[in-house]
Amino acid sequence: MPASLGEIKKLRGLPEGVALYLCSSADEGAKAPLELQREVTLRLLQHALKLPSPPALEHRPNGAPYLPAYPDLSISVSHTRGLVSILLAPSLWTVGVDVERLRPQLFRVQGKYLHEGECALLSTYVSKELTALTLLWSAKEALFKMLQPPSQSLLDFRLVGVQLEGEYRGTLLFSYGAPSRGIYHLSYEIHEDYVLCYCLESRSAIAS
């Protein structure tokens, strides 16, 4: 039995040619979680690209996904329990997306991804500590996918600013590297039990 796609949301307000999808999925008990995630991802891609059947999806040695039949597209994919998100853009962009359920386990691993003061800075705008911790984890995961730091560490990213666009959405500003290789902007949305983060940057800007 194929995986069942739930509601599909397509975010608005992105640059021309860029598309971000978020889809809920039914949990088929007979399927292993990874198998289910892959099937839902392929079916969501089929929907996004308006194809008669799911496309081939491969991964580079660093784990980054790509579509062999669409070399002119950049893609980033994220899964969490019951949700899949896909960010697609023309290849002149490099992209990163991450969707995360609120996870109390993040209280125990703060030292692996947070610098001193980051949570305090965000707490001015996000009152619940677990939401702030999850948002910072998700944001750094999305940046990691976009920039692929040689260190392979989320500590390469440090929160330096927040720009609110409403009570539950905005932009986070991160420095990258030490010394800093630049400031990167990342958009976020906070929902009742999950957060969604995404970022995109022109390849020429990252290479310079």
C-alpha cells in the first residue's frame, strides 16, 4: 500500500522559481520509518514537479540530495515524525531546509550545537525554552545543508540577530566560521509542535 500524503502546503513570498513544500504523511505501520519517508518524499516531488510518476532521487557523497534528471535544480529535503519538507530552486541557488518536532532531548545536547548566549538572545523573541532550543537546532541544520561546513559541526554557526515578521515567524541572522566568512539570513516559522527553517543563497555569493 503506497504512503498516504496528507495536506500539502506551498509557502508563498519566495524568489521567482523557488518553491517550498510541507506535507503531512500517514504512518503506514507495515513500513519502516526510512522507507516511508523516502516514499513520501518521492511522491511529494512528483506533485511539486507535476510528473506522472516519482522522479529518481540520489545522494552525493556528503549526503546532499539531487535529482539526476533535473541538473538545473537545487534541492534540500527534511523529515520529522509525520512531516516532510522539500525546498526546490534553480541551480544558481544553494538551499537548505529543516523541519523539526519539539524535542525535549535537545535540553541534554545543548553543548553540541549552541554557543553561550545564543539561547538568551533568542529568548527575547521566543519565550518557551524548548521552542527556542528546537528552533536553533533546526536553523543550524538548514544552514549545514546549505553550506556543508568542512568542520562538519553545527558550532560553525552562531546566532547574531533576530528580525521578527510576526509572532511566529521571522529571520535569524547567523555568522559562519571563525573568523566569520559572512552573515547568513534564515527564515523560520513556529507552529504548535514543530518548527520550519529554510535558507537560500546564490552560489556566486558563497564562492566569493
